[in-house]
Amino acid sequence: MGQYNSNAAKLGTDSVGRLLLNYSIPSIISMIVVSLYNIIDRIFIGQGVGAMAISGLAITFPLMTLVSAIGTLVGVGAATRMSIVLGMKDMPWARNILGNAFFLTFIMSIILIIPSLTFLDTIIVWFGGREETIPYARDYLRIVIPGSIFTNLSFSFSGLMRASGYPIKSMITILIGVVLNAILDPIFIFGMDMGIRGAAIATVISMFISSVFVMFHFFNKSSYVHFELRAFILKKRIIRNIVSIGMSPFLMNLAGAMIIIILNNMLVKNGGNLAVGAFGIINSYSMLAVMCVMGLCQGMQPIMGYNYGAKKLKRMKDTLKITIKSAIVIMSVGFIFGELFPRTLVSLFTNDEELIRLTVHGLRIVFILFPVIGFQIVVTNFFQSIGRIKQSIFMSLSRQFLLLIPFMYLFSYFWGLTGVWISLPVADFFSFLIAWKFLEGSKKIFYPKLN
């Protein structure tokens, strides 16, 4: 108990640079490993099953995004609220958040799983599936969807681990699932000749083990924030607290799923099934960079939330500045690799020359404004971390609906597949401008006496 109190108190006293390093490095490592696993998973599928299997897997992205949206809604909402109440030193409230988050994860996962399995074939077609890609998507989703409850438990409660003072343990939770997945993938795909179904089985087993690990932590009475029987009673106030904050990243994931549905269909229309596979490869690499920034933001979140609850405004401002600079550096590295070594990156996935050509062309265009994305992600997460939900939601959704969809239809009308690729960086640039404007208008957060 004493150790935990010391860890929590440091959020309000230690150097923000050191804190951000200590909290974000484990998260960034987790995110890098997760992203690398996704890349390796697709490499195994592309090399072991074929180019069309990559396209089939890309068709599953929207539904997998919806699955992760449930974990984000509960996990980010609960973790952010817990950081704030720990800054207020309200331990009973923190334990109630923990118990309510457990039930919410189960309830919302079931709500997604049942209709998804019931209407799976219709959903796959709606997501852009065609005769050649539907069997791959179906085989994968039939296994992964029921197992998504373990994915959500692992994701949600690793965030709560980090928010309650255990960043290293949170990283270990993610690493358990990812490393085990990387070990099981070749066994099931190649050794047991199960193809894409083998990849799905490996994922479910890995997430189950990861969720067992994180649940053991919170059921252990030696953990300062742990499960208590009375904390499992659902309370409207707690649910509202969790959902109100988690709604921003949830809607962002929901919007992302809808965008990918539209994008998949436009890619098929303008470039055929291989264009969908090209996007799958591009998305794998872009998510590697984006997830690094998200890991950075996860490290920022408990620091920002605690100091916001404790009303230490200068520490908030310093944390935000360091996080923005770090995010821009991370995305700039992604930009350099994407522009200078695209063929090398793409060739890891496939030997199909047409798929390589399509992907290299798209990757160079999509990555052209990568450095500005880091700023937008951090600012969105900043508002989310301090409970400013309206701003966070608007920034999350503006890129998808106000910008990307109109640009996608407009540019593809004139330039076909190239126009689809161009719409992505253009939307990123205008999203950056919107985030900049919101941050400029938020000075009263840091300077409350400002007229």
C-alpha cells in the first residue's frame, strides 16, 4: 500500500519529463510490439496463404476496429477518470470505477459479439468483401469475434493498471499476449497448416492468457486499487463518468471503422481487390507510427489527469509541450522510412509485383504529411485526459466525416485510386489546423485568470 501511495504521489511532484519517460516508454514498447505483431501476422498470412488472403484480412479491419472500440470506451474512460480521482485522493471512487468497468466490458462485448456473428456474411460484403476475399475474412472473424471479450478485458484493464501506478505491469500484460501470439502464429499457420484460421486461434489463445494475468493483479488484495465486492454494483454516476470520457476514443474508432468500410469499397471500385490488400499493408505501417504516439499519450494521460485533479496547471502545460515535441519526432521518423524505403517495407509482405507496385505508390502519398499527425493526436488526447469531451469528440470526428469522406469522393472522381490515396494526407493537414485552433483557444485551462 505504501509503495502505491508513493507511486501515485510522484505524479504530482516528480519532473514531468522523467514521469513522461517512465510512464510512456512501457506503453510505447507495448504499442510497438502490438504493431510489429500485426505486421508479422500479416507477413505470415501473405507469405503462407497468399496475396488475396492479405486483402481478405484487410476486409476484417472495420469489425476489428469496432471490437477494439469497446475496449477503448471502457478502458480509456475508466483509466482517465481513475487518474483524476486519484489526484483528488478519493480511493473508494477509484475502486468503484474498477468494479463497474469490469461489468461494462462484459456487457458491451456481448452486445457486439451476438449481432456480429448472426449477420457475419452480410457484414463482410458490406465491408467490401468480394467472392475471392470473403472466405478468408469469414474464417478469421468466426474465431476472433467470440474471443474479443478477452481482447477487451486485456486492453481495458492494462490501462487501469497504468493509471493506478503500475506502468511496467501494464506493459507486461500487453507483451504476454503479443509474444505468445507471435510464437503460436507460425505453429498454427504453417506447422498445423490451418492458414488464416490458425492466425485467429493464436490471437484468441494469446488474449485469454493476457486477460488472466491482468485480472489476477486486480483480484489480488495487495494491489492498492483492487476489486471489492461492493464495487461491482453498477452505479449510474460511475457509468456516466466512464462513458462520457471514453466516448471520444470510442467514436473515433467507430468513425474509423466506417471510414475503412467506405475506403475498402472505393479501393475495390478504383483498383480491385489488390488495392484493398495494398491499404492493408500501408495501414500496418502507418499504425506502427501512430501507435507509438498513442503509447506516448497513454503515458501522458495519468500525469495530465492527476495534475488536473490536483490543480497543478504548470505541470500540465509542461507535460503537453514535451509530449507534442516527442510525437512530432516519432511521426517524422515514420515519414522518412515511408518515403525513402517503401519497396523494402512492402516486399516483406508479398512477392506479388502488382500488389507491390500499388502499395509503394499509395504508401508514398499517404505518408507525405505524417509529421503533423502527431500534433493532432496529442492535442485530442490532451482534451480527453482532462475530461473536455466535446472538444475531443469534435477533433476525433472532424477528420473522418467533415474532411476525409468528402475529399475521398472528390479526389477519386478526378484521379481514381491515386485520388483515394491523396485524400488521406489532405485530411490530416486540415485536422492539424483544427487541433491547433482548439489548443490556441484553451489558454484559460492553463491561465484561469486570463480574461
